[in-house]
Amino acid sequence: MENFIVSARKYRPATFASVVGQKHITSTLKNAIERGQLAHAYLFCGPRGVGKTTCARIFAKAINCMNPVGAEACNECESCRTFNENRSLNIHELDAASNNSVDDIRNLIEQVRIIPQVGRYSVFIIDEVHMLSQQAFNAFLKTLEEPPAHAIFILATTEKHKIIPTILSRCQIYDFNRIRVEDGVEYLRYIASQEGVTADDESLNLIARKADGGMRDALSMFDKAVSFCGQRLEYRNVAQTLNVLDYDTYFKMTELLLAGNYVDALLLFDNVLSNGFSGQIFMAGLNQHLRDLLVAKGPAISLIEFTGTLLDRYKAQAANCDPGFLFGAISVLTDADGKIRQSSNQRLLVELGLMKIAALGQKKNEPIAFDEPILLPELPKGIPTPTATQPAVTTSTKTSVTTQTVTTSTATPTTETTPVAEQASAPTPPPVQVAASPIPTPMPASSPAVVTPKANPKPQTDAEDMASATPHAILSGASISSLLNNAYKATTSEDEEASQAEVSDIDPRTAEKLTAARAKIIDIINHERPRFIVAFESMSFDGHKIMLTVPSESLREEILLAATEILLKIAEVAGVTGKMEFDISVKEEVRKMRPIKLEDRMAHIEGKNPYYLELKKLLDLDVE
């Protein structure tokens, strides 16, 4: 049986040209070799499996080659042959993880003095150099700074931050990058062709993405997939072998969420959990999938690390996704990802996130239909039509609110058969006192108070007549929002005048009504807002102003946040129909220090209770 060699060793790069994804490193090293500008110490740092030790070996082989071809080794001279056969005496590799003491560094320093027998340089490659102890680093400093002319040190590490600054200052530092998915896929495709293995793009993309930028990890996964699948790598089998969620799961889940089908989405998530995947892994993968869809919609598609048919699938699904839906879904998943580690029920948290995203998709799929007539309900005359947007409520130190009793006039509807004289002589019903209308009342965006319609509105405009002439107005070919906005614009100027007049109205008996209802107001505040009772117990009234004194700035801000609700409640209890506002002042309390000494405590008690001394004499008590 032939000995099997893993792909990471069998296809380890032997030249600078065959190094994957580190062109900025190999170009610099080749230029240094061609120009003869070799440093005495190099530091190669970066993630695992990206080619640090490989580049160190290629570099050591190239600088000792007797007949170099540019910056590459010839592989024919004695130095190259000894290197290829692993018997070179000029290249020394040291594992700092197991040789990290001062004695190990002392032995290394003694080897540095030996002149190379073949070639020009003695190259010392120290892997995982961050594992050296503090004493070993200090013992290595002098030799690293001023080595013999024939000695070159190449240090390799995955954790540069653990190396002391004095070592870093003596080396040329080269930072290796993570290998991109595209580069990894190309190299895996090359190896598959050399091994006679057939693999689709999805399988190679999955392996390269799972490796997270490490070529050695990708090659190990490739060998594992070949062992399971044989000479033909199929996407589903590779995903099962690597124990990762396949792309089909995320594509199907996105389609269900776009359609607002949360039931099937929850069933699909249950299937994911039954296959042994955690909710956190699924949520992180779905979040990444939605991010890739969002990127695929614009010119930033190059940020997606996919190739071939998989990239086409992303483009196709991204075309069906609304950017607002993707932004909302990513926001929901990101928020849930920050909570899932502390959640006692992770499954429920993920399911809740899926239902929220499905609601976004369901909302997107509910446009206004224009092929059927739209029925407008009959609106009472004199009441403006509500708009789609509502004004923002602003609160300041002096917060005011207006509450009024609305008086509306109802006119007797007329028909074509009614004579004009009879219409003129027909009696008008008396005004009816009604409560606030359940129909939301529009306000200009700059109005600070809640305003109700005037008691005697002006004659209706044509737009209002059109809306109220019949029980139901049948409209087609236009949206409700646009028609209502047009009706509202027709009465905007009249309503603004009415609003200004009503905002300025103040009930002259406001202070009298508030004083009469003071006990009820305090009782309601104590029941519903007990934290505010300290301010309302000492309240006073000045016309339409309620004067409050609070002990802290924070309490003032809390009252201001709830000012509108509180004022409306007070108006209801006191029967105030005009404008009211808060005038809040802050008066911090300064507490006296409690007496500590016994004499001070006795004097304090005596001052608070004059009968203390008589009780002490009567009972013949001693103070202890």
C-alpha cells in the first residue's frame, strides 16, 4: 500500500510564484534577493496556515542557491539538492514552543558561530517565537541585533503582540494576510485537478470559507471530504462531512421570510436544531447571508467572497430583496446575537427574531390594490380629514396642553325636492356638547399644543363636499393617502387660524378649579406616579400654571417626560377646559449631618422632644 501524504505537505509551495495570496510578501522578498539587500533578522507574523514558515524556507533556499534564476532557486545545485532532500546543514529550524528556555537560546548562539559549509548563509528559522520566556528573549537580544555576517534569523509567530518591543525593533516585520476565498478556491481547484477529483464550485467555496483564510486548514478539509465522498465532491455531502449549514438552508429561509411565511420558517429552524446545530451558529450564518445579499445589490458586490454559480445565486436572490427588508432583518439578528449568550431560552429568542423578520416581509408584500374601488366612510362635516403623518410632541421646562369641550353644529340634509324657502325657515337644532372626537385631529408640525376644531366651522370647501355628499364615496385609480391629503390641504389655512385662536384660550377659573381638586390630584399622583408625590404635595397654582418644586434635576426631567399625560389627567379631574402648563423649579435639599458623639445625640433628642428630660428623671435612666 502506497504511503499517503496529506495535501498540505504534498502541495506545499516550493517557489515564491506558487505561494497563495501573499503577493505583497513574495514581491518584497524577491526584490531584496535580486538587489542583495538582505536584513539580518525578519519577523513573519499572521494567522495560522497562511504560509509564514513556507515563505521562510523558500527564502532560505533562494539566498543559498549557487545558480539562482532571478530570485528563485535553481533546484539543481548542491545547496538546493540538500535542501530538497532535507539534509541541508545551512538551514536550522527551531520550535520555540518546546525550546523556550535560556539554555536552548545558549545552544542556538553557539550554532550561530559555525560558518556554513555549502552556500553563503546560515539561516535560523524560529517558529512560534512568542513562546520564548522573558529570560530567553533577553539572552537572545544581543545576538539578534549583531549576528555574524553569515547568519540570518527568520522568526515566525501568530501572536505578534506577545513579543517584547526590543525584539520587534531589531527585525523587519512582514504581516501575512488571510487568504481570500477566491484564491483558496482557485488553489483547491488546481489540487483537485492534480488528484483527479471532480468538485463543483459550491463545494470548493464551502471549504475555502470554512477554513477562514488558512490554506493549511482548507487542504485538511479537502482531504477529509475526498475520504468521505470519493473522487466526486458534491455540495451536500461536503456540507455533511464538515458539519456546516449548507447555503440552500439560508436561501430557503430567506425566501420564506420574504414571503412572510413565519410558520414554515420556524419549521425549517426546528430542522436545523434537530441536525445538531445551535441557534447561535444558525443566526450568525443567516446574518452573514443577508449581509451578502445586501452587498450583492450594488457596486460593492466585489466584497462578496464567492465565485461561479454560487455568486449568480446571490445576485438572483438579491434582486428580489428590498433594501429596507434587508436592513431591518440584519438589525434584528444583530440585536438578538448580542443577547443570545445571556438568554435562558436561546431557541425562543431566535424564533422571535425570525417572526419579526417575517413581519417585515409580510408588510412589504401588502401594497395598496388599485384594481378595486376604495370606499371612504362618511365623515362628519366640520372635522378635518386626518393626514398620514402626525406631529411630534415636544416638551420643555414649561409644558402646556390645551383641553377644550367641542361644540359642533349639525345641519339638516337637504334634497332637490325641498323648496328653498323651507330650507331657509327650517329650525336649526341646538348645539350638542360632545367629548373629544375619536377621529385623530391633524395639527401643523410646529404646533406645541393639542387643538380641537372650532365650534362653528366655516362653510365647507369643494373637497369636503365631495367627501361628505354621499354615505360612501367610490374612488378608483388613486390612493387613500393622496385623496385625504388633498382634502386636508383645502382646509389648512382655516384650521391654522382656528388652532391659533384656541391655543391662546385660557380658562379664567383654572386656578380655582385646580385648588378645589387639589386633594384628588395628590391622591391620583400618589397612586399612579408615587415617585412624583414629593413635587405635587407642595404644588401651588398661578392662573393656568402649576408651580412645582423638585429636589433634583433628574426628577424634573422625569416629570417633563410625562407632562402631557399628567396634565390631561389633571384637566379631567379638575374639569379644566383651557390651557395649562408646568413651571418646575429645582431646589436641592441639604441634609444635616447626624450627630455622632453621645452628648450631641442627647442634645439632638432633647431638641426634638422637650419632655425627654422629664421622662429621664421620672424613670431614673442613665444614658449609655
